[in-house]
Amino acid sequence: MQKNKYRLEDYPLRLEERLRYRDTDAQGHINNAVYVTLLEVGRVQLLRDPKHKLGHGKTMFMMAHISVDYLAELTWPNTVTIGTRVIHIGTTSFTTEQVIFVGDTCVAVGKTVIVTADRETRQKKALSEETKAALKSIM
């Protein structure tokens, strides 16, 4: 695999996931939908970890947009490292950038726009100052 411009150390949140045989497709590589699931695992680490204090009580998060760039083929068996960081904080939303690495090679990059919403009304709402501060610590 060829190296590229992404560096895992630039992503403050990191976790490892082992790929499964069932993640492969007819071409013998990891199916493109699995990449989206791997990115979700990284976002859940960000959104649900109590130390980040994101969303509580009546606050929830909804995905508004996701994009994935596939940079290299990914095969089984393998263990990947998912890196996550916040790259933009808006009024009602924030954007994450995530990478999937095998060893020192980035195989995919994803960007996600996440909107903050009221859990009861399901309507978007402004990010609290506490949430903004927590997100800034992950930039």
C-alpha cells in the first residue's frame, strides 16, 4: 500500500477494530459499506464517551452528511485503527474528519456533519458553550 498525506497522530481519538471475514465482498476485499460502519464506531467513541460531556438529557446528535474517500484497498484479515477529530464547529452543527489506517497507511478518509437537536422535538438547536468547549479539545 502506498503512503499518503494523512497522519494518525493528528487525530486525538483513536481506537482499533479487527476486521471480520464477513466484511469481505465478492471481490475479496472489505465492502465499502463496512468503512462507513468503522467510521461510525469512531464517532460513537466521540459522542458517547462521558469524558467528552457531549449531549446530555434533552440533547441528541443527528448525522446530516457523510462522505468517504477510499484511498487504498482493504483486505481481511486485518486490524484497522480509526482516528477521529473535529475540524469545524458551527452554531448548530460540527464536522468530524476521520481516517482508517492499516499500519502506517491511510486507506480511507471520512467527513461527517453532525447536527445538535432537541431529543423531544427532534428540531435542531444551538450547540451549548459546554459542548463547544468539549469539541474544541478534540480539534
